[in-house]
Amino acid sequence: MTVVAYDGHSLAADKQSVCGGRCSTTTKIRRLATGEVAAITGMQAMGEMLVQWYEAGADPAAWPIPDNDENDCVRLIVADKDGCKFYEHAMPIAVEDAFGAWGSGADFAVMAMHLGKSAREAVDLTSLYAVGCGNGVDSFDL
């Protein structure tokens, strides 16, 4: 359960992790050595595998996640001053809209940004209403 929001100027993510019936706090977003900002949705360990794959050159032939388990949905979002893209499989999908959001709270976040809120504010507001989102916000300017 996650929300990641992109507003064209920043990328933000909530900090809540859910395992079984227990919530904890984790970090889902960070600045890479390239200056880009990367965030993940889905299973944390698989998301970390995607970040490592991306940092190693994002070779489509080396995609680290098996494509045969629908229960293991994981997504990598990468943004910088030139735009945003995301990976659900080995090829990037460019975000062509002014903003975007991913995770279980995506609908709330998109509405908040449509109404003029920043990515950080969108994650804060989403955390009020989306089950599984919360425990704070991390955000990075692009």
C-alpha cells in the first residue's frame, strides 16, 4: 500500500509499510547518484531490486522481476528536471501529463494535484483517506 506523486517539480512518497496486520515506517524514495529521484510501489524488496537494476543500466534483458506472478506487482518511478517515467516491466513508460501518481492512493493524489496541490501535499492528503498510506512523507525537488 503506497502513494507516490509527481507534480513536474517534485516526487513524493508516503512512508507506510504494511506486513500482515502490522504497519511500520519505511523509505520508498531516494535521490540516485545520477541526480534522478527514484520511488517504488509494491513489495519493498522487489522494488529495491528494480532500483539496483536501474542503477546498473536498466538493461531490458536483465529485468529482475518474474513476469508470471500477478500478486507481485511492483513499480519503479524515476524523475528528474526533464520529466518522469515509470517501469512495470523492462521498458520505460513516459509520463506525458503535468502530474502523475501510483500506488493504492493514486486516485486521491491525482485529484489533489488537479486541484493545485503539490506532490507532497497530495501525499499528505491521500494519507488521510487511503487505507495503507501514511506514516509521513518523503519528497525531493527535481
